[in-house]
Amino acid sequence: MSATMNPPASARRPWLRIVVRSLLLLVVLLAAAGFLYENISEARDRRFNRMPGQLVDVGGHKMHINCAGQGSPVVVLDSGLGDSYISWRKVQPQIAKFTRVCSYDRAGLGYSESSPHQRTSKVIAEELHTLLHNAGVTGPLVLVGHSMGGYDVRLYASLYHGQVAGMVLVDASHPQQQKRFPPALNDLDASWVREEEFLEFATPFGIPRLLGFCGHDARVRAAECNFHSVREGVAELKTISESAAQTATADSLGDMPLAVLSHDPNTPQPDLPEDLVKPTNDAWQQMQTELAQLSTRGTQMIAKGSGHYIQLDRPDVVIEAVHKVVDQARQEQSPSGPDQ
């Protein structure tokens, strides 16, 4: 029988090619529409919620820093993993009433441009040092680090010890936490990485924004709901083990004024399975106690009623702790010494 009398299956089913091509075209059109939606939404959020502070060149890329108030020492606020300067919005205005205070966006987060360097805490501390120098922010400094930001400020103090007059750790990470948490938590960590990687893929097409993941606060959306912030957050997450190892080698804080603030272990933690809550909290509280022992003048306080974001749940606790450390640092600066 000739080929003319027995055409190939694809030739006998032209509708199949039409359906496949139509579906591909629909996917392309949806992706393009999502891309436009995301970019227009980002531009609108930023048009109506202007960036505070300034962009400062740190050698090939610019970083965002926002300072307010007057006085010495200068308080520098370092956010948790993947967070922008805006996580300090409830505490910075109050700290500005008694001293100068600066929040900033790590490279690639918020309003800062991306850095070509690896996103480890040592690199972040070095970039912060350059940012402060180029922005004209001089020491002495009181460093405040939340969560993974605790790694950053500890390494900063180790690298530039003479500039740091005090420190506040806000539910800060501990270098050994991955080893000391329940083993089952490592499986959850892997799933969280996959979730963040999905968000990294989906954000350029507006999917997280469309699903309401960006929240209702326009200032937060303007600062954080964008592709480069999600991408840099994933990069920080993937290097957190290296950042922990770097922090483990950091110098002791000696007799530096230090306040360690820890979340309330009785606060519900919906992101953890019920059977992991107690062993995780027990390990966390023990490690928080150890962080307070980094200095002979270290203190620890449990922020009652607060979850991990103490600066949002109990800003009063953070403000009070910063005020006390600033006062202690000022006594050290006094020509007559702390006994005067």
C-alpha cells in the first residue's frame, strides 16, 4: 500500500497539533501577562512608597541605608535572613529619639543592588563596613542583629572590633543550631529551601503577589516583594551553613555591653510540627543562654508573648534593650569613665 494511502498518525490528527500549539501559546501569553503584572505592580508600589534614606556606592554596586536621629554611639540594625530594612519599622523611629540609628538593606535585598560576591556573613560584614564608611557613618557603633543578622554583627565585631561599643542580639542564630536542633528539623529545612526556590521561579510572573503572599502593607511590598530580593534570600539560605562556620571562629566579645533577647517559648509556632516544638525550643533557649555568655557583661531576656520577630511583636523590648546598651556604651566613652 502506498504512503499516499497510509499517511502518518500526526497527519491524520491535525487537531492534536492545534491543541498543543494553542496550549503553548496560552502558557506564553499567561507568562507575559504575569511578567507585566509583576513589573507594573512593583513600579506602582515604589512610586507611592518612596525609598527613605539613600543609595551609596560600595564599589561596583549601590546599597541602601536609612539613618535618623542624632548622637553617639550610632545604632546599626541588621535584619534576618531575606529581610529588608523595613523589618525595623517599629523600633527605628523610637531609637532615633535618643541616638542616631541606621537600618540598611544587604546587597540584593530591598532597595540595594545585587553584589557579585558570595552571600556569606563574612562578605556581608565587609560590605556593611564599606557602606558605613562611604555613607560617612563613623563609630563607635552599637550593632543590633536579628536571626541570621546575628552572624553578620558578630563577624563585624570580630573584624572591626575597635569600632563596636555594644551589641544587641534579637533572637539571633547560633553557629551550632543546625547540629543541635532535632534531626527531623533538617528535613523541614530542605522543604523550606524548595519552597523558596519555587518562589524565586514564580515571583517574576507575579504568582506570589497574585496569591496574596506579598501581604497588605504597601511599604513592605515596595521593599520586599520583588524578584531580586527573593533570589538573594535564597542565596543567603543556601550559604547559611558556611556563615555559621565563619561565625563559630569569631572572637569573644570580652566585656562589651551585650543584650540577648529571646522569643517566648510558649508562643505558638505554626510552622513547626507539634512534636518538634518543645525539643526545638529547649535547644534554642540553651543556645540563647550561651550567646549571652559571649561577653562578661552579657544579659538575656525572654520577650513574653513574642515569636521570632521580637522587633515586630514586642518592639518595646528591643527599644529598651538598645537604650540600655547605648547608655552603657556612653559611660565607657565618658572621659571620667563608667564610675562617674
